[in-house]
Amino acid sequence: MIEGLKHFNYQGSFELESGKVIENPRIGYHTFGTLNEKKDNVVWVCHALTANSNVPEWWGKVAGPEGYFNPEKHFIVCANILGSLYGTTNPNDTDPATGEPFYKDFPFFTLRDITRLHLLLKDHLNIDNIYFAIGGSCGGQQVLELAVMLGDSLKNIMAIVASAKETAWSIAIHTTQRMAIEADGTWGDKNEKAAAKGLKAARGIGLLGYRTFDSYVERQTDNDDRTDGFKAESYIRYQGDKLEKRFNAYAYWHLTKALDSHNLGRGRGSVEKALSSIRAKSLIIGIDTDTLIPPSEQKFITAHIPESHYACISSNYGHDGFLIEQDKIVKEIDNFINSHHGI
């Protein structure tokens, strides 16, 4: 059980982009602080792939009791994403049509569906305007969707290591991860631990894109004459075991499919038109060593949002820098607020 987790049970049908329907979806979420009388202090945080909605656990310097955005001034909200195992409707839930868990047969959903579901929680919490929406990686992509959907009611955004459309490179990596899961002989079994070995392998594949050559060499090099039992192997296996204990293959498989669907321009004319419709003042951050979603993607976003500012953080950690380089992120947010808005 995640400390402080709340649930909102929506009573009604939630139609997905595919046309399929989820009845009475459940949203797990966390809040910190209080909505003020003017309702102008909302900070909406969007989490990444396998994180949860307890923001201080993984982004504590950015948002939370000890964060730049903190409960004394701000009403911080983070919703667990559709398909995740941390509170929101997911493949482990019961399919009302069969009376058994969905598992592999969970309805296909998109990143836009994930973001649209957030809006049900926004209305439930009586939020009219959002002062700042922030997120990294696929959290940043949710932020971009929110910015298009909400128009003038979303005032400011920060999207870090995000793209406006999932790239062929990212889709290829996700596909390879799903192939590893599907190659596990237990894939499709009706239990939540199915394809556990495949999930571990998928995590290992993902970790090659999350970090950099230099970070692996610096931290995982063996300085002796061993011929087996290498640090790098232990690290990858450990990380696979760690994820398998807290997640499952069905959720991971469906979530990577949702990432692949990300296309801000779908049904909106083009990616450029969608970005140009964003009215929020925007801070777009890249990381110089990120090879998964490189700075060229963030520069493209910045070039097409009318009121936007680009910053690039130097890091040895590649894509994972959005979680590790919190002091640098806070500095960029502070510079952005003070130079563009005042406090």
C-alpha cells in the first residue's frame, strides 16, 4: 500500500480512442497542500512509465514537502496513470464481461486516453485552472497533451526529455522490450506473475537507453582480471529483479503500447499545429546526453510553441537525468518563473 494514496471512483463510461469503453474507472492519486480561495495555486505533476503518484518519493526536490513546489504555497496533484498498478484501473482488475482479471486482454489505450482520464480527477477536485503542469519523459508528453486540451486554463508548463510524437527509435526499443516479454513461455497465463522473466529482460533492454556509455563505464567497470560475474551484469539483473517485484509484464506491455501511440498532432492537423495551439508559457528542458529522447526533440517543441523557453541540462546520466538532476531542474524552473512571470 502506498502511503497517502487516495482513490476517485468515476461513475460512468470512459470511452477510449479505440472506441472501447472502461466502465467506472478508478483513479489513484496523491495531493499535497490545499486549494486556495482563488484556485490559482495548482501544480499538476505527471509521472513517468513505472512511477507512482507519490511525487516526493521520486521527485522530492521538485515537488513535495521539501520541494520547490511545496504544500505551504501550492496544491500539488499527481494522478497514477491508466494501466499502472499503483491505484488506477489496470490489467489486474476484473473484466466485468468475464468476471476474471483482464491481464493480456485489457483494452488498448493511448497516451491521450491517459491524459483525458486525468481531467476526470481535475473536475472531481473542483480545479478550474492549473498554475503549473510538470513532468518528465512520458510525464512530459502528458503535460503537452494537457496543454493542448486545456488551452488558457493551463497557465504554465514544464516538459523535460519529452517529444511531441513518439519517435521510430523509441518505438523500436519498446517493441524489442515487448518481444522479450512475449518470448517468455508464460506470457498469456492468467496470473499476475506471468512472463516475469520476460519483464526482467525488458527492463534490462530499457536500461540501455536510460543511461549513457560513460555512466556505465564509470560505475560498472571491473578493475580486476575476472572473466565472469561482472558488475554490469549484476546491475542489469538486479534492476530487472527490482522491477519484477513491484510491477508485472501485463501492465508494462500495455503501457509501452500507450507510449508508442503518442502523437500530439493526431486528429489536430499536424504536430506543428497542435504545438502552436498551446497557450501556456512553456519551459522545455533537454538533457545533453539523452539518446532515448534527445535534445533535438525538445528544440522542435520549443520552436513551435508560441511562448516557450528551451534549456539544456548537462548530465552524465542520459535520459535518467530527469530523475537524478533535480537541483539543476529546480534551478531552471526558478530562472523561468523569475524571468518570465515574477513570483
